[in-house]
Amino acid sequence: MAVSFFLLFTKIEKSLESDAASSCTMTSKLKRGGGKTMKRYAPAAILWILGMFLLSACGSRGEEEELQRVTLDEVEVLEIDHGSTTLFVETADVEALEVSLLRSGSSAGAVVDQTDNRVKISLDNDITRMLNIGRIPQLRVKIPADYAGKVEIDGSSGKVTGTGLQNHSLQVKGKSGNISLAFTRLNNDVDVSATSGNVNIQLDEETPDATWVLQSGSGRRSIAVPLQDRNESNRKTEGRTGDGEHEVKLKTSSGNISIK
């Protein structure tokens, strides 16, 4: 299929080159024909774009993983802007922040910027990323286990998966992507909000020291941890586990919330 579209693209390209070589004739036609000439070449342009789109989906280019390391000494805020890209974030026994992006060989990579006490991870804007059907990029971030600052995650439709989370405070904002977070220990505040995505929290502790606030518009809420001072309404569930030291806020508009 890819070969067929390559031949189609080559044929269209040669046709366009031939027309471009006759620039004087083309100019004359434009003067006489006006909009008719534009309409004549519109199908060729559309076919060219379609051919490039399908070639990107059917091509056989390999994938590359770009790895970057950044020390988090004196860094208070780690910001991750993953857009529509799937994000995997974990707390790991590493000495420095590790950022890797699994991507096609020609697409853009991850950008890590450090300003004073803040580190920001983002992705280059690149049209080839949108054209790579079936090759959805994956952003992986490993956070040192001893990092005790704040982690801010912001995305649109990209799914977020967190594992081994502990120590740092966490803020996650998403739209339609599901958010799944697994905590080894709940040692800080957590604030998660999504529009239509589901929020799933997994706890390794039986009784974390937390105050819980779960809010959902039309979605369901379920919590497997026994809550003290439980207060529940149509759209909100509140309660406490342990001494309630850390504040956990989970909010969705139409997605479901699950804690287990």
C-alpha cells in the first residue's frame, strides 16, 4: 500500500514540476481563468497531502529513544507538559531526572529547560508527530526517589500513568486522557483534575494519612479505603484516613473516580 501511494506521490510531484516549469503559461492562465485554474489544481494538492499522510502511516521507519538527564538539586518545581502524548512517570532509584521520548526517527523530541529553581519538560511542535498514525509517541519521566519538590503535569488528550509515586507533591491537569496513579506512599498533597477522563488511584498503604475530596459531575465515584467522618452528596465524597495530614483532591466533569 505504501508503494502504491509512493508512486502516486511521484506522479503528482512530476506533474506539478512540469506545470511549474511553464510559469509564463501558468501566469497567463491565471489571468484569464482566475478561480477556475485554482480549482483545477486543488484536487492535485489534496491528493499530495493525502499521499503524504498515508505514507507516514504505512512507512517502515524505525523508532528512536532519546534520553536526557538533569539534576534536580535545588529544584523546587518540576513541570511536565505532555500535550496529547502518552506520559509514563515514575519514582525510581536514579541520581538525576531521566527524560526519554519513544518516537519515530524523523519526528521532534523532548525539550528540557531549567530556569532558576524550576525544570520544564515539553515537546517540540512537529507536524510529523500528528501524521504518524499507529506510532503514538511515549514520554517517559523518571523522578529521583529523594526529590521532595512539586511535580506539575499538564496535558490534553494524552493518557497519564504514574507508578511508585511518593515524597513529592503532585498536581495533574488533563482533559480527555485517563489518569492512573499508583502510590507507594502518600507523603504529600495531591491535586488531580480531568474533564472527561477517568481518574484511578492505587494505594500500597492500607491507611494513608490523608483528607479526601472526590468531585464528579456525571461520573461515578468509588473508594475502597474506609473513610472516617465520611460525608457524601450527589457530586462529592469527603472523608479522612489516618490523621488526615495530606490533602488529596480528585475532580472530574464526566469521568469516573476510583480509589483502591
